[in-house]
Amino acid sequence: MRNSIISITLFFSIFCLYFTSSAQKLPKTQTQSALLPLNFKIDGIAAEWNNKFQCFNKNVTLYCTIANDNEHLYLVIQATDPIIVKKIIAGGVRFTVCKSGERSEENPFAITFPSTTFRYQSQLYQNVNSFKGSDRKDSLINDLNKILLKSNKLIRLEGTSGATDSVSIYNRIGVKAAIHFDENLRLTCEILVPLKLIGIQSLKSQIAYNIMLVGSSGIKPVKFGKKVTVTDVPMGMSDDATFQLLNFPTDFWGVCGLTGP
């Protein structure tokens, strides 16, 4: 029994070391867009990339890839930390694109997804919490993906006019987004936007971009003596230790050249 415990501990130590070293090998930002494959599909599954990404940023604890073809700009992010998974569910990922290549651009294009409705969040958080010790992981993942599909029907857009709008995931303007859990509880989100909607006219230009985890502005801390209690949160979402991380935005900026002929 003791040898078995040692073997299991050693296995997880090696796994964690491999994961950490893999993340460290990637740059913290992407400076050149990848070429979007011809057979791409927006389904929340990073099969086109074999789950390999262009950067890993510690500010958001996300793996990311930006890509484009002649007509579209694409972003895929993947979260492997359950706390970051919860933060994505709570407030979504906001992808801002400054077509001028300057962060100071006024009213840049931005898209936010997912926008998980509050009524479904508790179910998602509790399933995420149950995953590690569960003997029915496949069933939990299936339930998680069904709830994600049911609860994320809108995509939030902010255009160059400064206006904010929400469109259906079944819109006719060419914007697509999807989110999906894989069998290891990794959460992947894909976003596709027509270049013309952003206002990008040349693939020879470069963009400034921001990737933000919005967080949940609805979490409220109540202090009792030295103890901080988190209130007004869906069941299973947070505790004292994760309040700061879940409630406030985290982000990073980069500048990226587009890939073209």
C-alpha cells in the first residue's frame, strides 16, 4: 500500500512538473498570428491545433492562440485550472482588438463570450467541484457541456461606434463562438469574427489586442472581524481564498501581426 501511494504521488509530481515546464516554454504573448486551417470548426474543441497553443500568460492563467485567414480573425483560449474555469463561467472572456495597432485607440472592437446565465452557474460550479473525486467523470462532463450549451445563447459585441449589443450565437453577421469541456475538465473557448466587422482592411497591418477575464462583479465581501465572508454568489462558486481572483478582472495586452499573402 505504501509503495502504491508513493508511486501515485510521484506520478502526479511528474505530471505537475511537466505541465509547469510546458507552460514556461511558451511566450507570454503572441506576436504573429497563426494561419487559420481550412477545415476549422467553431465548436469549443481545439482539435485543429492538437491542443497546442501559441502563448501562455500567467496574468490570466490561459493558453491562447490568435489566428486569421483572408476573412476572419480567430481566438482560442484554454483553461486548465478549475478556479480559472469558474472565472470564465462567471464573467466570460473579453477579446478586444485595436485595428490601428495602438492600445490607445478609441472605441475598439470587443467581443465577450461566454455569458452564462446566473440560474445555471451553480450547477456548473458544483459539477466542477465534484469532478476530481468523482467516479462518474464522463457523466459529469456530459452534464457540464449540456448546461453550457443551454445557458450561453448570446455574444456581447462592442463596436467602433462605442455601442454595445448582444447577438445570438445563431446570428447572420458571421460572428461565431463556442465553449466546451474536454474529458480532463479543460475548458476551451473559440471566437471567430469577420475582419470587415472589426474594420481590418489589410492583412499587412498589425493589431493590438487585449484578453481579459472579466470576473464576477456580483460577488460581495462581508467582513466579520478578521474573517471575510463572500455573499451573493451562486452555490459552489467561491470561498475566502478565491474571492479576490474571481471578483476582479485580470488581463494582458499584446501586439500581433496578421498572416496574409
